[in-house]
Amino acid sequence: MSEANAQQIQTVTKPAHFTVSAEIDGFPVVIELEGKADALRQLIDKLKAIGATAPQKASTAPAKPAGAPVCSIHNTPMKASRKPGSYFCPRQIDGGAYCPEKG
Ligand SMILES: [Zn+2]
């Protein structure tokens, strides 16, 4: 890359989006914040100052539900669909259509 090219590229400082989970006196709190990492640091310092703690459990949904059926076409585990108890294959078949396999 030449120097002239390097100058044309502008660094776009897009504010990052943070979601901070904390507990204050046992109450779960979620704070959404947009800005730089510095702002996040300040927020966490402030939270600690008012007695907030990190949540005891990560509130992430299980990535892979146990017992997911396996697609008979792709031989890969299916994904849980929005409808509880049913699964779909997230892969594609020839032609770009979604895999018709359902669990
Ligand atoms: Zn499939």
C-alpha cells in the first residue's frame, strides 16, 4: 500500500455498543451504553462505587440444546427453531434453498 492510499482511508470511529449486566442488592440490572471502551470503564467503576456486582450467572442461552436431531442430508446437528421442541437444519441444499429437513 502506498502512502497516498493510506491517507485516503479514514478511520471511521463508530461508537461501540455495550450491554453491561450487573446486580445491585440482588436486583439484576442491564445497562446499555454506546461509546468508547473508556466510557465502559467509567461505567463499571461507577457501578462498583454504588455497590453493584457482576451477575452470578451468565444469562446466555444454551448454544446447543442437548438431544438436537441430526439432519439426515447433511449429518449435522439441527438448530432449535423458535417453536419449542422443533428443530430445523440451518444449512442449504443445492440451488441455495434451505434444507427441508425438520426435527
Ligand atoms: Zn440439512
